[in-house]
Amino acid sequence: MFPAPSNIKICIICALKLEADAVTSLLDTTYPMNPYHDKESQRRQRSSLPSRRNNTLQLAILVGICGAIPKHHNGRHIMLGDIIISKSVTEYSLGTLLPGYKNNLSANHNPSTLNFKTLASDLEKSYHSLETQTSAYLHKTQHSTIHPSAQQILPFHPNYPHKHRHRQTCKSNACFENRVCQDAIASSCDELNCAPQYLLPRYPVHSIRPSIHFGSVASGDIVMKSGVLRDVFAEKEGVVAFEMEAAGVWAYLPCLVVKGVCDYADSHKEKSWQGFAALSAAACAKAVLGVWKPEHEHDGCDEDSYTPDVKP
């Protein structure tokens, strides 16, 4: 039976179908998306769903995939398939990425509502057990075999571009005019013969168990695809990951961000790790729910409490 909207306390948000499919594959119980068939019942259902105004939600989690820096500011390596949990969300725009432009950082959204600070702190303190539970959920799924080859897990040096290496292979010659042609963008590193000597050294990978990292997540309206700009912005703003949905979600509903790392936010990014990264994030989100404690002692937050802190 479909639960009453007033009983819905948790909201999981996904932007892509592959992210939603990963979450759905780990749900214990599912319900029809629309159990009401007549228009009036649908209208009443929509008007009673959890929102900022009726204060029924106690936890919102944005689950999906992201790009990340190769090495956390704390010194830990971040591998493809690892998971990022947000301690804050930093918004960035085009001006933050192009040399010569003024930094247009507009807001830093700190998780000061819905007990996010307490939750993030609890999760970080118990991240070893969280990793163990995440790995257990991951191995229970039939999709665990989609883990790509460990050969693809190494990042390239930030100054090494993803482009054609020989003029005769670049039809537009853009790759030799301080630009990159569309054919190169659509090609894999193997197809472009990206040289392995420019890979950054990492410790050996012996298992597919993802690690969990905590830090600030950068959210913007363009895709980060530059190793150089990635490192400059990460160093300046202290962020560890890049994605495109969190800032928009925060405008309506504060949320915890749980994202699987599918690339290194550079020009060599490709889609081969997206499926596994989405599944890792979904497994971690389920593990988070095992740590989270519902707030039964209060009736919800005031409307004003959903306004994220803004830092200049």
C-alpha cells in the first residue's frame, strides 16, 4: 500500500536515469509512481506531498555521480568509484573557470538545517563502518560486475590534454591551435593514444571496495573538464568534487550530497565509470540511512530554517 504523504520523511533526489536506477535497485520496497488515476486525486496527492512548507521531510539526499580531484586535501587518494559526502556546497559559475575573469563565487551553502551538521559529523566519525556497510550493499547487487578495469583508474597529469597527437589525425587542426576538436572530445584515451607516462602514480588497487571522502562539493552550471582549472579552483575554494545539481536543489531544499566519483573532472573524462559510481553512491546512501536517526521529538523545521547560510 502506498504510504500517506505525511509519513514520508526521507527524500532521495537523482538527476539522471542511471542514478535513479541504481537507487531503485537497492530499495527494499517500491511503490507505484502514481497510485491515483483520476485528476482530482492526483491534484490532492501533489498538494499533500512533503515540501518546505508542510515540514514533513526530515532528510533529503542528492544521490548520483560527480568528478573529483585525484588527491584529497587531507592527503588521501580519491579513486574512481569512491564516494564523496558533502560537508558543504560551493556554487561556481563560468567566471570562476576562465583565466582573467573575476571570481563569481555566489554562495556557500552550509548544511546548518535538518541536523545536517550533526549527521555529517556522525558519518565522518564512523566512516570505516560506513564503508564496510556500503561495500556489503554493493556486493549484494547483481550489477557489481560492471566495475571497469583497474587499468582505467589512474588520472593524468593536469597539464596533459586530451587531444589528437598528430596533425594528420585532426581534420580541423583545432588540436594544434590551442583548442580541441569535437572528434577528440568524443574519442577515448586509447583512441587518442594518451601516453601512460603522463599518468599520476597511485597505490595499487587490490579490491573494488570504494572509499568514502568528506568535503566541500562544487556545484555549477557547466561541466568541469580541465585538470588545470580543477586544481586551481579546488585549491582556492577547498572543494574536493564537482557536479551540476546540488546548488539548484539547495535553492529549494537543503540536502546531503552523496556522489560516486566517475571521472577526475579533466579533459580525459569518459562514461565508462558512471554505472559503477552511481551504484556506489546508491549503496552509500542506503548505508547513511542506517546511521541517520529520525527526529521524533520535534514537528519539523520552520520555513525560515530552510534558507541556506550564504557566505560572501
